[in-house]
Amino acid sequence: MTTPPAHPGAETPEAVTGVHLMQGVGVAPAKGFWADAWSYVLRRPGAIFGLAWTGIVVFFAVFAPLIASGRPWVYQETGGPRWSPLLYYLNDVDLVMLAGTLVGLPLVILPLPGKRSDRARALLAGAVQVGVTLVILALTKKHVDPGAIWGGLLPKELGWLAPYLWSAVIAAAVALCLLWLPGTRGIGSRLLLALVAATLAAWAAGYAWVIPISETRYAQEVAAGRAVAWWTLIPRSPTDRSTELSLLPPGANVEGVAIREFRRVLRRAGGPNMRADDVPLMPDIIAQVPRAAAESGLAPERAGPLVDRISSAYLAGTLHTGADLIRLTEDTPGPRFILGTDAFGQDVLSQMLHACRLAISIGLVSTGIAVLIGITLGSVMGYFGGLIDLVLFRFVEIMMAVPVLFLLILAAAVLPEDLRTTYTMMAIIGAFTWTGAARFTRAEFLKMRHQDFVQSCRAVGLPLRSTLFRHMLPNGVTPVLVDASFSVAAAIVIEATLSYLGLGPVDQASWGRLLASAYNQVGTFQWWLAIFPGAAIFLTVLGYNMIGEALRDAIDPKLKKARV
């Protein structure tokens, strides 16, 4: 086995002696702690699956508005200008997530100057600042009129600037309050990061301050020949409802709603002892097709061509039985519902993709809040010990006894509908699930507080904040990060459970809500409404748990010694 040289360009000796080893010849450079841990994680098939599935969920969480939408990418009425309804109606969260992914992610991944970890930390600090700004602006939107605030300072033709100015004021205030976030090294780079994050948040919030009432007749105008449009990959929004399209099975087309009425006509013609598919087609049955298509609720621009196609096929002698009529209707070319529809006629695939954002945001943000609270209290308990540790740990035990799910159910029952939002769920889950992070941090700090490097920090007079969070925390945060991966999975399960009970965020796609609609009002079971969202919840939770288990094994000192 060839031994690598100590320095690039040096010759590799055939045999290595003790002197060579003392000089560093033949000694492979040691990996850092996290580099070694991640190299072990990436060798675990379960962890690779978890990372791959989580990446897929994150991708759809970011790009779902551009993939599944009832608004076209480009739309042009006859004689009118071209414009993009899809981009015009994006909200502030959509804009921020797209900008952060398309610009921020390459800055972390690409081989640019500086450490990748420093760039990732800066991106995380900027994301926290933007998120806090958008939450504050969302809470003030119903109570603040920017036009009235800036009306006397802006001329009428510049009135559109009022939301941007108000958003800039709030963004600047948040940036000043969060300058302590350790995003970058040095006050100059930190100010630059805060300025960029504040500008992004102010622009996104000002752009989407007042979202106009959305037009919904794009498809009708295109079908009537009065407009042309280029649609997204899935031309259905999760909020597009049509009771006529309710409970269509996977793979069904829009014309599938007429099949129910066609079957009723066939059963009436064939009598109680004959299957609808076996009924021979007669002229009187074909004469009832236009009325049946109209009563099914199928739009006229769809019903007309379908009826003409059925009549032409019957005259050509290719329709003989009810099965031929059903098959012709099912084979009508056009958009299909790949995963079917729910009881309200909403596309299941579109809801599945948009629900990825709720699952990811609930898990990551609530866990981030819990980790922040837990690390702060745990470090104080572990560093001081004594009476402070006794009092605070009793508080931790009290918080451990609070049932989070029942608390969320109570909050959903008490809070008004406009406060039953994702932000409220994130805050409640994060504020009551930090006890694990606090206990892990306390245990690590209790072991480290008497070590030499901590005594050195005290001896040179470093402030408490620097001792706790700059020197002790990096050495004791690994168990907290492992616990955080399991906490993300638990938060996703809590959200799905709450949505399953009908107490989740109002008018927002959710895997739990889809799962609850598997049994409709008449008590029939729709398998596609149970399998697809149930599989998404199962795979997401499984992926996070596998990542957590692999990371736990990677940093376990006993298992690490066994691997060596």
C-alpha cells in the first residue's frame, strides 16, 4: 500500500520508519470533526435516502408556485399586451424563497473564496432577519395603511411607493435589532449583510403588500379563442375548486365528470339486471348525451367538443356498448389529474406540492425557535449550576409536562380565524418543545465549565456572552443538532395531526388535511386521498429520523473509537 507524502510534490518512500512518521512523512492529514462526521453520514444508505428525499421536498417547497398554478406563465388577449399573471400574483414569501434559493444557494455551493461554512452562516443569519421582518409586516398589514402614513409626503403619482417605504422602515428597525446575529465576522460585513437582507425583505413586502383579486377566466378565454397562454407544468392551483370535478380518480381527465351522468343514462336504459358497460348503444341513448354532459357540470367549452366526438364516433360505427362510450370519454385528449381530486374538486398533486412548504417551514422554523431557547437556558444552567440551575431546571420540568398537541388544539379553538396561521403554529411548537435542547446543552456545559479553556476565558476577563456562546457552545452543540433532526420530524407529525383534525392553518394546502378527506361526507373511502399524503408524511419523517440516527452514530465517541 502506497503511503501518501507529507507535502505535495514530495517523493513517497517505499517504507516508512519512525523517523519519517515524526517528520510527518506518510501521515494523512486529519479531517476536521464535522468533515469526519459528514463523511460517515454519507456512507449510510439510510442517511443518503433521507438527504435525497428532504432535498426533493425542499425543491418543491420553493418552486411549487412556478410548477403548479392556475395562472399562466405568459398570457395575451387578442390585441392586448403580453404579461405574466403567475409572476404578478406571487406573494412576499414566494419572492423571498425564490431569490434566496436562486442567489443565496449558489453562493454557498460554488467554490468561491472563503470558507463555505462562513457563507452558510451568513445566509442563515440573513434568512432569519428576512423571516422576522416578513412576520412583523404580516401582523401589521391589517392595521396599517401606508398610503395614509406617507400620503402627505408623496405626490399622487408616487403613491405606489408608500408600501415600499413602510416596509423599508420596518426592515431597517429589524436589521438594527438583529445586528448581534453572528452571520459574518467584522462589523462592516455584518452591516452589509443586514442591508442586503433588509432590502430584499422591503422589496418583497412592498411588491406584494396589496395582492389584487386574482382573475380566474384564463382557461375560458383561451378555450373561446380570445386569448393565448403558456401554462405551468401542472395548470391547476391548490385553491382552484370545482364541485363538478370532485373525487376524480388518479389519471382522470376533466371530461371524466361526465362519466357519472353517462352511467346513469346507461343504467336507466339497460334496467336493473344489466351492467352499464354492457348496454348496447341506441339512438335514443346517444340523444341523451348532450343533456347528460351539461348536467354533469362540464364547462361548455369542454362539453361541446366531447359531444361532437361521441356523435361522430357513433355515426362512424365505432361505438357499440356503454364500455365504448366510457372509454372514448376517458381517452379524450387534454390535461389530466395525475393524483386525482378531492371532495372539493381540487387537484391533489398541486396540493401535495404546495404542502411541502408548510411541512418544511413548520419543522425547521419551530425547531429553530426551540433550539434557540433551549441553548440559551441550557447554557445558563450548565455554566452557573447551583441555585440558578435548580430553579431553571424545575421550570424545564414544568414545560416538559405541557402537552403540545392539546395546547395547539386549544389555541386553534380559542384564537380567531385570522390568527390560525402558520406563524402561530410555529411559535407555539417552538415555545414548548425546547426542553430537549436545554437538557442536552446543560449536560455539556456542566462537563465543560471546569475545563482549562473555560478557566482561561475567566482569567483573561472575557465577557460572559463570549465565554458561553463563542467558546463553550461550539464544543457542546453537537448533541443538540442531533436532537434537532428528530424534533423537525416530530413537528411535521404535530402539524399533520392538527390539520387532520381540521384545526390547521386556514386555506393552506396540507398533507394532514388531504389525509382527513380520504373519508368523504357519505362515508366512502377514497384510496388516493390516503395513500399519497400518508406516504409523503411517512417518507419525510423517516428521512429526518434516518439523518438524525446517522449523525448521532457519527458523533458518538464510543462508536467512533470502534470504527478506528
